[in-house]
Amino acid sequence: MHSSAVVRPLIYLSLISTAVGALAQSSQVAGTVKDPERSLVGSAVVTLEEMQSGRLQKTVTDASGQYSFSAVTAGKYRLVIKKDGFAPIVIAPLTVAEGQSVNQDGTFDVAGVSSQVTVNGNATGSSEDGYAVSKVNRGVMGDAPVVNQPYTITVIPADEIANTQVKNLRDTIKYLPLVSFTEQQGPEILRPATRGVQGSIAQNTRMDGMSIAITGGNPMEQYQEMQVESGLGAAMYGPANPSGMFDFVLKRPTEERTANIFLEQDSSSIGTVYGDFGGRLGPHKIFGYRSNLLFGDGTQFVAESRLRRRLAEFAFDLRPTPATTIDAHYSVYDIVQRGYPGWFSYGPSSKTNVAAADFILPLAPDPTRVGFGQAYAGVNLTTQSTSVRVLHDFSPNWHATAGGTAQRLDRFIDTPVNTIMDNAGDYSSSLSSGFAPRFGVESDLGYITGVIKKWGIKQDVALASEGYRFNQYSYTANSAASLFLGLANVNNPVVFAAPTVGLPHNRGLYQSAVVHQQGFNLGDLITFPAHILVRVAASQDFIGVDNNSATARTSGSNKQGISPSASVLYKPTTWSTAYATYASSLQQGDLAPVSATLVNSGAALAPYRSKEWELGFKTDLHPLAITTALFRLERPFADTLSYNGSTTQNIFAIAGQQVNFGAEISAQGTLFRRLLIDGGFTALNARLNDTNVASTEGKRFVGIPSYKSNFLSEYRVPGIANLNITGDWQFVGKRPQDDQNLHTTTGYNTFDFGFRYSRPVFARVATLRFTCDNITNTRYYSTISAGDITGANASANLAHLGSPRTISSSLQFAF
């Protein structure tokens, strides 16, 4: 039986049970939960136990710190409220009379420093701030709160991941309004970006602080949160593109038993069953466990398409002493996408006698039409990762962590490439497997963070060493292939017969490039009297590159350098900060595309350096936290150039400089106690300089909009406990289509609507979530990316179709 056929009746049955339970409501127990600073706390587990019968009811506080039990009979109860990082709240006896509404608030105390606590939720943020997080995970940035960090930092926490029903990185980035992405070979394969700069494969992405490759499947179900530091981060994290640092924080064992079952349905028939289980074992809770298991399969918005997702993630820890934790994790994620629309390639490459500007990207067609993709073509992605860490607290102020991660990404990609041939919308379609079929990453991280107080000066110190070995594999010359399918038109897509000759499925591979990177980092946030702070950080970096052919090493390089950062901060109040930051970042050179015409095909370039200036102001004021920044960023860019004047050979090399400057603002919090908001806006000017081509000199970068924003809101409906109405508005402005900026793609808006409702059902906490994305069924390109930046050669630009109207629903049972 199809999985959706199982999920849908269960959802309907639970809705009926919920309605019946509501009619039987008698008394009510409700309240608000706060932390020691009087901020509201979400995701706290609330248990109501009838003292005579032992009957239990459980719920969790919502995004405004409130909980409610509506099906309560008269009697005496024991109320227990728990949250990782805080001492439990126990209230007993709590007397409830027939028909009475009892209001019982609770305020947490911090857990004792004598026992280490594993924080698995948004314990350092407050629900009064909405989805804002006041502290990021302890790591190379130190222990200072976000308001005292002289960088733009945004986080999507666990509550927001669950409530927005995001499943992959592309979905997640929508709710990080200062973040964007470039789609590579489909909606699962992309590179995230901030401030108009695309990240690299491994330099800019981390899992629990350790480097991973990003261009594979990334199931958000296994992550507790995602943290983003915008712009240059090499001074803290080691050499990296100036595109921001993206850290995926894994779910770890919970202090209390956690058991959640999710029944989900997406689009027309994709059914998913997902379980999240955790807790601790033993009389002293020495052993901890966490597991996320998922299976989903079905057809999405295109007839005859297929999406199958399978995840198995296991995390364990051991506490040999109250101050020491040893943890480990293993996960394997497999995703198959078939029949999704292919991407469009447009530009002069299909007609060498036509200028790039003569090729206009057509209006985005209907992505649900069969023929833009093929049922037998798409992506198969498998991601395996393993990590081990040792965490130790020397004292309440000094902490250390050391660990390593190993990751392998296997990628078989044969999504159709639809190459525009003229301005009438005619295109040729083909399958290609020349993309990197495998990546491997082994990374390490060790750091010590602490606080020093002397002579009235406070120092937040972070000392770290981190690095990785990145292995890229390529097909041998005889294994790479491209299969022509046929001709079609955007107004009349065609279903082509499957090729009789298949493409190689990760056969004939060799290790084409190996990048070794290690950095030694030191950061110090110095707090002086009179509200003045200074933060200095630097990373001494070592980068080695080896490029190989199928039979031998062909070239390589070894470089070293320092990536510094310096900031001055002024705090007019304890909850606000104005800052100025300068950073200079060494970064690993880009990888050359795989092409027979490139003399350095698949090779990694030598490192180069970027610079950034940033002015910002941020607040941690309740009920609304605000971050603003002005920035200017300069970085070299590489592109395909003619090799020694040859008409047949090219080289991938530094071609000029990209200068991005702009402004951004984001806000998270609550208004009028019932309206939760999380939104942001970016104004960006990204231009090319020193291109040596008059027609492209000073022109805007292809595919980067001047304006972009996203605004998420939730409204708590009065009179109906735990019912939230949700809405989201995303705006993306006009984007240049070509290097000469002669044509632009119109801006677009998308609107989402949904609701969330929680209540006890059969002594279980059940939460129903419903979302309709892109209600107006707007047609748009999710990303437009540059091919040849300088306009000097015949390289095509790429465009990917955005998602149509889709419906997602899920039912969560908390045991």
C-alpha cells in the first residue's frame, strides 16, 4: 500500500478524536514559563500527574512560553516543568475544581554547575524573542552572547525547523532572510551564500563546528539548529570564502526521555513516517542516546516523478565524570529524485556567432508540466557521516572540546540539461554525468574557551585548531558521458524515450583533487569600563593542494598566511551594541570545472584573499531583537579565460574583482503578546571590476537581486489554547540575466499560509501542522547563476525553476 494511503486516514482519525476531546473539555490548567531573567521559555516539557490515579498528561510550551491542559477533571495534581539547562519546576499539590480554570506560572532556576547539562534546545534564547537565539553553541567564537558579537549572526532553532516543516537546506534558507543560495543540480544540491557571495563545497559549512561538504543531501530532521555568521569568518574558522559560515548543529541525547512520531504528507502523495527518540539510561544518567529514523516515498508536483528519502541517525554519549562528556554520532541519508524539472542553460554556447545578450531567459514556465524533466532522470544522493567528540568543563567558565568528523558523499546526477537555442523558447535536452560523483571529508576541531577577569577588565578567550582534508573524485575521460535526448519548446515540453545506452553510475572514478587545510585560531573579546569592547581574532592558516590525473599527480601548491579580524564595540545599554569590524580572509582557490577545453580541468586554484568592512547595531531587547548592518566586501573571482591566446584551449584563473556593498536588517520577537515575527531585508549591490572586457566592466553580477526579504509571522488565536495561524511572505527583486545587464528577470513574491494546533489525545500530546506554500502558484526561477562572468568566452548561464503551490501537513505525537 502506498505510504500516503496510510498517513492520510491516520491524520483524519486524529482530527476527529481531537474534535471529540474538545467537546468533552471540563477544567483547564494553563500558565506561562520563564527563565531566571524573566524571559519566556518555549519547548519546555510540562507534565500534569493526577496524584490519586497516577494518570499523566504532557504538553510543551509554545513559542510564547505558554502551556495549556484543557481536558482536566477535578482533583489534586503534581505539575512538573522541565527544560534542558534548568532545574526542574515541581508544583504539588495543585488543586483543580470542577469547571475551574487554574493559572499556574513557573520560573526556572539554572541547573547546578556541579553537573554538566547537555543543551538540546533553544535554552539560551527566549520565547518572548520569538525564534531569536541569544547565544550560539559554544565554540570558536567563544561564550559571548550574540548581542556582543561584532558580526551578523542568525539562527533557525529547533522549534522553527519543526513548525515550518522544512526538510532540506533550500526550504530552510527561506526562513533565514539574510541568507541565499545557488542551486547546482537540483533542489537538494546547492551552495548557501550571504551578501551575494556563494560558498565553497567544504570551506563554509560545518557540522558541530567541523567541516563537511555541502553539495549533497542534508535532511533537516537530524539537526537541532542551523547557525549562520554572515560575511568573512576566516579569523575564527580558518580559510573560507567570504560567503558566511554555516554550522549545522546535530541533535544530541536529551536529559529527559523524548519520543516523537511524525506522520507527514507533502504535495500530492508523498507520505513520510519519522521518529525522533532520545533520553538517558542508568541510575545516574551516565549513558545518553538519540535517534532519528525517517522513510518517505511518493510523487511530488510532477506526474510520474518520484521522491524517496531514507534517514538513519544515531547519537550516543557517555559521562564518565560530571564534567566530561564523550559523544559520537553516525548517520546515513539516501535520497532519490526522479522526474523533477531539469535546469535551463542559456547563453552563446549553443550558437557561437550570437552575443550573450541576444539570449533572453524565457518567463518561468509551469514546473508541474511533464517534459521539463524525465521520469527516468534525476539525482541519487547518499551522505554518510561519523563524528566523535570529547567535551570537558574545567570550571563553570573554562571549557574544552576536541573531535573529528568523517563524511562521504556519493552523487549520481543525470538531471536533464535544457539548453535554450533561441529567443522563441526552443531548447535541446540532454543528460550529462560529468559532475563530481564523490566527495570525501575528514575534519578535526579542538578548542578551549574561557573567561578572564582582572583589573576591572573581562576577556572572553577562544583558542582553537581546526582543519580538514577534502577529497574530490572525477570520472575518467572514458567514463564521462552526455546523451542527447531531443528538441522541444518551453511552451511544448516533450517526454523523450529513455536512452538505450546508460550513463556510468559512479564507475571509473579517480581522486582528481585533494585539499589539506589547517588553521590555528585565537580570539579575544575584551570588555573595558565605560561600555567599550574590543574583539580581535586571527587564524594562522596552512593550505595544500594536490591535483591529479587518472594516473599521476599533475600539480600542487602549499601556501600559508594569516586571516585577521578587528572590531570595536560600544554598548550604550546592556541589551544593545554598536560595532565596526574589519576582516581580511585567506581562502582556498576555487575548483576548475571539469571540461575537455580547460588545461586545468578539475584542478584547484592557489589561495587568494578577500576583505570586508562592516558597521552594525544590534539589540537583545524584549520583546523584539533587531540586527542591522552596513557592509562592503571585495573578493577576487575566477573564471574561464583564453589560454595564451588560443582559440581552442582555455584556463580557469583569476579574472577580476567582485565588489559587494549593501545593508541588511532582521528582527525576531513578539508584538502585542500574540503576534510572533521573524523577518529580514537585504539591499545589495554586487558588481564586477577589472574584467578586462568593456561591456561587462562595473556591471551587476548575474542572478543577484538588489532587494530580497522574507517575513514569517505567527498569531496565537485568543480563546483557543495552542492554536497558531502562520503566514510567510517572500520577495525577491529583479535579477540580471546576462553579464552585460541588458536583460533582467522580473522580481516575484510568494505567500504561504498555515496553522498549528496542539492538544492531548489519548494521553499523548498531538500537534497538527498544515502549510500551503506559494498560495498564488507564482512561477519563478529559484536561482539564476552566472556561467562566464567576464563575457570573454562562450559559457552559458543557468536557471532553476522554483516550486509551485505545495501543501504540507504533519501530525506529531509526543509520548
